[in-house]
Amino acid sequence: MTLVEISGLTYSYPAAERAALADLNLTIESGEFVVLAGLSGSGKSTLLRAISGLVPHFHGGSIAGSVCVGGLDTRAHGPGELAAVVGSLFQDPETQIVLGTPRSELGFGPENRGWTDPVVARAVEETALALAIETLLDRPVGELSGGELQRVALGATLSARPAVVCLDEPTSQLDPVAGDELIGLLRRLNEDSDMAVVLAEHRLERCLAAADRVLALEDGRLAFDGAPERFLEWALEFQPALVTPGARLLAGSGLPPVPGVKRARAALRSAGLNAGTAEQDVARPSLSSRRSPPDETLRFNGVWHELRDGPAILRGVDLRIARGERVALMGRNGAGKSTLLRHAAGLMQPTRGKVSAAGRVALLLQSPRDYLVHDSVRGEADAAALAAVGLGHLAERHPRDLSGGEQQRLALAAVLGDPRRLAADTVLCLDEPTRGMDRAVKEELIRLLNGLQTAVVVATHDPEFAASFASRVVLLADGRVIADAAASEVLSGGTYFATESARILDGAGGALLPEQAVALLRGNRVEAAV
């Protein structure tokens, strides 16, 4: 059964210089699990908005062609009517939650469908259990972390069991455990109910192994449509920034790319490349300067943050940040990462302990839209800041019409200002700054951050970004620092807080990135041939 039929779709946002989607033709069948790939600004979010009816009914602009979803033509039926067929979760879940508690949010869709009270209660309970938010059901939404809000918004999308669900970066604020569980849940719902899943994602290593089909967009046009294995081969040749770390590792070793850690390890074994025999170690940065940091710019001394009649979010945190350090702050959802950064910037005060900073602490929170208040990109930041984040060419666009990754970069420009004017004792704190960014844009961000003289602390769930950016990783759990060491120690040899290359090699040699893994394997191959 065809659920989505798109014919000759061309769409342009108001005042846009070029079309966001250009002459798209495709169909999506019941029960398909479709991954939507593409660089930032390629049209992924716009396509999802078109399927849900937000384009053009909410965003305006000009449109040609047709989109039919579940037999409803989106030109004649708006988002409200289409909600009976389409469930949507976009990159800013904070704006999709309108009720006071998660229980109310999860029950809203089923109640509007006219389900009886017992059936609504069952749907809420099953969805909450599947997403591990059963303990959050009666919490005020204002007390939830960004990742918890994302799971609640996702639960509200899934609880009414729509025929097709459109998800825009649904794992971007989820910890590695929750992200993997989400993909597994979507696959299970897809198999059990024939629900079609259309998932836009930049961290393709998380979802390709579950996909039936990959659609790749390039400048608003359909550049690829096929199986995941064929997609990786295509991407290696035509769009390298979309290649997963595991595929880059295999290609660098002379092997065909395959999705998933299990299949990659099997491919290495078949080729006689047993990473487990590696003896050499990747060079690890010295920690001596961290243990006694010179030019200390930020310090947490025994910091606690306790909620009135609630749990402690931070528990005796002792942490020092030195000038020029690059620190990745990691941990599961609700571990205290965002709260720690808010304390650093003075937005929250500890109930016990002390936070001291040598200079300004600049903070970019998880929701970029909180920083965007003008009618044009030009109004949000000066020209130097826009140029630094690669958005100078979009100066006349409305911030609302940017992709999620572009909005993230624009918010960074607003917080950062002209990088050349930053004082050396500034500490730049970024909360999930890579949300909505493809690998190429992440690499640009890394170059930008590494060009600063200031300390940078980044809260992230992306181990690939952490491995490329940080020399030091601080791991939080239940508000406590449980690990504080070199990135090569924390991000290798594990399961959830490890890069894909480290998982494929089982932590051998401390290699975190594909290039390091390839060098390690080549050394093994030479030794085996001697």
C-alpha cells in the first residue's frame, strides 16, 4: 500500500534565492523504514515538513507539484487533518510540548482519535515503557532535561500509532543507550504494525543497519534511492561527508563498506584483519597539565544542586578547566550536563559549594531558537560572526526557515560574536552544539573552536565529535564526575560511550577515529606478512 506519493514537488521558502526542494518524485510504501540522508540544508527537514503539511500551510512560500499522504492531498488538507495519518517529531521538541506533564502529552493524540479511556491508558503505558520514561509521566515538563523532553515528544508522536511517522534528528539529544533503544523501538513498531518510518539523521551509523531504504538529497533534489549497502558505495564516490565512520574504516582497509558494527567486524575477520591482536597504542595526550592546570579559568568546588522536595541534580562536583582546554562533557540523559553548564554561566546557583570563573562564560543552550529573535539572519549576529560559522550567504533569510543545523550555527554566531575579539580568559560552553550538523559542518566547527584561544567545554552525546575535538572527556552519572581522563581512555573499549571505530576494533590500540584504525590495521597487516 502506498502511503506517501510525491509528484513533481518543487518548493521555495519566502525570500529564498533557490528552491529548497526541486522536482521530487517518490513513493513510500506501508511498512518501509526509510532513512533520509543529506548535508545540512539539503532539504531533509523541508521534505518532512511537506509530508506533514507544514509546507506550505505554516511556512508559506511557493509550491508546485503534489504530495498525497494516506490518500489526503496536502494542498487541500492542513496539518491538523493530516495528523490523523502522520506523526511528526522535529528538531526542536521543546516547542512541540504544550501540556503540563508527559502523561498528558502521551494521551493527547489517542484522546483526539476518540479512543476509550482504557485504550488511551494502555497506549500511554506501553509507549512510556518502550521509551523508558515511565518514571517521568507525572513530572512537570519544566523539570525535564533536553533529552527527556525529546523522548516525551517522541512518545506523543508514537502513542496514537500513525500510519507514517516523520522524525527529524530524533536521536540528536539522546544519550547512546537511549538512541540505540529508540532505533530498535522504531524498527519493532515498523515490523509489528506496518507503520512507515521516515527518519532524517546525520549520525547514520546509528540507523543504517535498521533501514530498508535510503533516500539522499542534494540541493533539494533526489540524488540516491536504494539499499543501505549501495548508499555507502555511492556516498564514498559522490558524497564523502555522508560516509559512516565504519564505512570509512573498511574503505581505508580496501574492503567494501557495510552498515553496522557486527557486519564490519565480520568483514575485517574475513579479510584476516583481526583488530584484537593490535599491540600499538595511539598517542595519548599528557594529563599532567590537567591535574594541575595553569591559568585556571573555571572551577567547581564541591558543587551541589538540590531540588526542593526533589532529587539532587549535581552532587559534590569538583572540576577545573584551564585556559585553552578542549573538554567534552558526556553522560546519559539527566546526568547533570546541562545543569553543570548553566551553573558555569551563572544561570543557576549551587545549593552548596562554589563556582568561580576568571572571565566571561559564554553559553549556548540546547535550543537554538531561544537565541533567534530577529526577522533576518543578518539581525542575529554581525558579519564576522556569520562568516566564522559559514552563514554569510544566508544573511537575508528568515531564521525560522533555516535547517536545524543552520539554526544551530546561527545561535552559535549570536553567542560567540567576532571570534577575534574574544578575551583569552573566556570560557565557551556549548550544550549539544552539533545537533542537526553533518560531518562536514562538524569539521568546520572543530576548526573554528580549535582556532580560539579560549577554553571550550562541550556537552555532547556524539563520541565521534568528542574524539575529534576534545583532548579530555569528563563523564557524569547521577550528578557526579565518574571519569575524567584523556579521550582515548574514555571513548575506547566500551559500548555506548565509544566511537564506532573503537567498537569495531574492540578498543584495540586506543584508536578512536577511522584514520587511526586504518593505520593500526595496516601495521597488523605488515606484521602478518613478515
